Amino acid sequence: MLKISQFLHNTVHWLIAPLYHRLPKKFQHLMLFVISGGMGFTTDGTILLTLEYVFNLSPFIARIFSIIAAVCVSWLAHRTLTFAVQKAPTWAEFTSFVALAASGAILNYLVFSATLWLNLSSHSLPAMIFSSLTAMFYSYLGMRFGVFRKIHTLKHK
């Protein structure tokens, strides 16, 4: 697992190096958070569409597998890139991340629904964008002060 993490870390930093080093530290961290989330999103979409269109699975069944894969990729990417965790992964850390991801998905759906129900937006796309940004902020705080808290605190003391 650590070899995969090191490969991921080195590859992403090599790809983004020209822009990354020109940004202030806080924006570097934000950039890695967005890249890590994007890796999970890309995994989710790729597996969903592959299972649905290549293997003819129902989108409802395919989505279960794509979400599982996306959560695993997101966890690995966030622990490796966003928070640069050096110690070996633990089951407790992974289950904390899964719980955060599940609660973030629920929050996303509730904010989306409330935005439409309260007529704050008459279209679903702005509601989706608002709810996704809300969930992204919630997820970052949950990772920073929850899942990866001890690691991040020790690293920056």
C-alpha cells in the first residue's frame, strides 16, 4: 500500500509541479484536495459507465460498485496527497473516512432537495452545484479535523 501511495504522490506532484510551486501554501493544499476529489469522481464515473455500457449492468447495481471504488480511491488520494500521511493505513482510519463520505452524501442530497423545495433555485444544476460545494466544504472539515486530525496536527507542530 505504501508503494502505491508513494507512486501516486510522486506522479501527481510531477504533473502539477509548474503550477503547484507558484501557489501560496494554502492554495497548494486546496489544489491537492480538489485533485484528490477529482480522482474519486473520475473513478466513480468511469466504473459506473463501464459496468453499465460494457457489462450491461443495471445503473443501480453498477452505482454500488462505482461508489465503493470511488471511496477507496478518494481515501487513498486524500491520505497520500491532501494530508501527506506517512504512517501505514489503518482500518479505523478507513472506516472513519467511509462514515464521513456517507454523511457527506446525505448532506449533499438534503441540501440539494431543500434548495429545490424552498425554491431557492428553479433548476437542478444550480442546486446540485450548491449542494456539492456544501458537501465538499463539510468533507474537507471532516477530514482535516476528524479522519486525518492527529496526523495533520503532528505534522504541523
